[in-house]
Amino acid sequence: MMPTNSPYGTWAASGEIDIMEVVNAGTENQGVFLAAHHGFQWPLNQIVTAPAEVDDASDWHTYALEWSCKDLRWYVDGVHLRTVEAESYYSYFFAGNDTGFTAASDPAAPFNQDFHLIVNLAVGGNGPGFVNPADVDGSTMEVDYIRVYECSYGLADGTGCNSNADRGLETPEEAEPYVEETMLFADGAANLSWPTGERQLVATAGWDNDGAMSVVDDGSVINIVTSGAGNAVINAADGEPFELFGYYGAGELRFDMYIEAAGTAPLSDILIKMDSGYPALGQVSLSVADLPKDEWFSYSIPLRDLVDNPGEQPLNLQQVVNLIVIEPTAAASLKVDNVSLKCGHPYRRECGISGPRQAGDGSTLVVLDEIGLEGGFWSSLGIGGSSTDSGFASYYQSGTNQVTWSNTGDSLLVNFASSDEFGVWFVQADKPGVDLSLYEDAGFLRFDLKLPQETIDGGLNYKVENEYPDGTGDLSLDLTGVEADVWTSFEIPVSALLASTNAANYTDPRPGEPLDISAVRAAIVMWPAGDQGGIFFEIRDVRYENDPGAAGDLCPQPTPYGTAAITG
């Protein structure tokens, strides 16, 4: 079922319900899926899905969906197999320039609107995989009937019609978008702050057009007056660029503006730009004739619109110099306030503005301490997992996913739940990562593990990463001689991590680059090498450190000299 009018924007923010999606029917690779698509516009779209146990989908079966404002319920041959409640889906969409991105207020969204049915047969694609046309000798789908009912004894919103529901079925976890807003100017230019440091912003003239443009930050608003062109900018006082990550999908530039009609050319435009250093920029044009005058108004511009409307060179969101550029095309008198960058993302901390890079000083850097608690540079994001059941999205709270963890008071216990899923455990720092350059020559990654015999027999893999797929790639941990249920210390030279080219073996989304020691995000990633069902390990005291006397070591060993002759 697809939305008829798509009030929340393009797929999948306005939703999609797969009452039945069959792949490779009647074969050993058969899959029958029941799914609800929701959340953000592609490519940040979300899916709540589950396979259905159907003996032979090439035979006759009856598929059904019950749809209400509170939940979606799927049935196959009269058996209730799946329930997804409204708390597990949402719609985050661009509601217009006056509102910006927002989550739909109706908790039933996006499934609170008219949908229409699609019944189709396709050959090939991402699900079935490659199909040789020569092997296809006719494909058919037979449909006996399609019927739509409205419950006669329930309410208008569809509730009250669940007499056949299995109330013992587990439902997916609640879901909501992650939203972060960074103020750039509000009663003065902002001082941006992160755990790793601060950066002061300034509002000033970027191009004064030979004195035509005046820009004054009076501690309350930005006053912009020009007799003809020029521009005002907000950038960093240190002149260095910013990295905006995760902003393309649902990021926006927001501001309040006051246009004084008497001082502004009525048929002019106001260009709003963002640049990576002129002429690498993105821009949109606002017609003064279409904007309110002599009153404050709010305006929001999706960053996607800026990126998709480049200047002579494209805007690079990883190297933004001027966070906003306000450029009238003719005479203008403007006031600007409450300038911000706001982003939304399906997953926590996956969008924002990167802070100053953290750098190890050569002393011991704690990743997990002696009882398994994250520390130092890796405490901001910390312990997490990523697995097939989350679509390989990272999660930082232990719940019901493939990878779970808990602190025993003595160590961190990491568990892998199912043989049918795949996941990895990691400890990760905020972007842009940690600079470990002072550990390059004589540094080690060291950690302690306690492993049951089953984990030893199956083996463990590990890696260190910048941003997937860049890093060491998959490495096998040498467990030779490791005794079961006994704490064992491991050490890997940083030079060996840097020498690995295994990331080049990845193919999705691309082959990876070798580890960049100046921007390490995942200090350690670890997972079972074989079947993951029921596998676990305990880990503690993870750290990067130099051997005494190495470059950057704050406490080198003393150098012995010969006997000194002491005279009075």
C-alpha cells in the first residue's frame, strides 16, 4: 500500500505498508516479508519488518492486514504473525519554509492518510538478486480476490476490531527521530562548545563591496545595511572550517529576519548561501516581494537545497567556512536573529557539527577502564553495537538487539543473541575522532579478555575504524594458548594496525581506505568469527599506550650515565 497524496513528502516519510512481499517463492531462498516503511525521506528512511514463516509461497495463501490508528497487524492464512504499534513508527518531514523539519504531530503518522493498493510482479532486483533473462520462462502471479472491509462494530479510526489478534506477540521497540539544533547567533554570536573544546563565532561583513555593506552585531541582532550588494557572514573567529555531518538528509538552516521596507529595494532578491570558501558554495534566492516587510518572520532552508544548487564549485559540508551568507542583490536594510543549524536523523548522535579534534598526548588513553567502564575521549558516545536486525545502524543503549552488554562490576560482559543475525560490538568517539599520531611508532592497543571455551573455539575478529569502511578492516585475534575462563592480556602494535589493508576487501558501499591514525573513531570493534548465537566475552582495561621512552611519553625511563666524579 502506498500513500495517495504523500502529505509528508517523498518516500518513505509518507509511509509504505507491505502487506506481503514475497521473494524467490517456492525456492530454498524464499523470503516472505511483512513491513512498514516510515521515518525520513530516502536515504534516511526507516523500515520495521519481519519475515513470515510460510511453507511454500508459490502455493495459495491468504494475506491480510488490519489497520487502525494505534497499530498495524499482519495475518497469513488467518494466523496473526506481526503487530507494529504506533510508537514504533513516525514521520519526520519538511513542513515548509516557515516551519522547517518537524515530526508529525499525529502519533498515527504516516499511516493516518489515504493509501492505495499496488499488486505487481517483478523479476530480479535487490531482494531476489541477479536473474538471467534466459532462465525466465514465463512468470505469473495468480490472485483469487482482493477484499477491503470496514469493521462494523469498531470505531471510525479502526480500533475495536482486533478480536482475532494474538496479544502475546512481541512488538518492536519504540522509535523516534534524533534532533540536534546548534544556535549560531542569538543575542550575539555563539560560542560553540563540545567536550573537546570551544570555538567562537563572529558575525561580520564577508564582502563589503567597497564600503557599500555595513554589518553590525549589536549584541542583540545582526544589523545589515547596504546601498548595493555585499554580504554578511557567520564564521569561526579562528578562520578554520567546520565539518557538518549527517546534514544532507534532514538538515536545515534557520533564521529570523526583519526587512525594513523603506530601505530595501522592493524588486530585489536576498541570496542565502553557505560556502566552503568561495566559489565553492550552495545558494537559494529569496524574492523580497514574496517576504513579509516591517515585521519579524522565521525562515528555514533545507541544506539539501543548498547542496543541490551549487556555485562555480559544489558546497562541501565537510569543509564549511561560512555557515551562513546573507547577500542582498540591491539596496537593503535587514535585521537577523536566532540563526541556527538543525538536523534530524534516525539514530542518536549521527548528525551535528564536529568539535575540535581530540589528540592523545602520548600518555595512556583509557578506552575501557579496569572494570569495563568507558573513559576519556571515548566516553561521549561510548559503548555501542551494530547488527543486521538494526539495518547496521549503530545503537548505544543495550536493549533487545543482536548485541547487548552489561557491566558486572568487574568487567563489561558482551553477548550476541542469535545464530540468524550478525552484529559487532564497539567503543566509539564523537566525530571527527581521536588523533593517535603520538602512538604511531611505539604505541600499542592493549586489552584484557576472559573467554568461555565456546568463544575460543569459534574465534574472535576485531578492527579499528575511522568511519566505515575506512580503517584496518577485519583482523583475526590470535587465541593460541588462551585458557578458558581466565583473564588474558592482549596487545597489538599500532604499527600493525596501520599496516593492514584489509579494509580494501569491503565492497559496500565501497572499498575502504587504510586506517588514518589522526582520526580514529572506533577504538576497538569486536565480534565472534563464526556462529554468533549465544556467544559472549568479558572485556576490560582497553587502552592505547606507548612503551616507556617512546615519542610523546610523558614519563620516559631515565637514561643511565657513567659514574660522575664529584669534587668539592
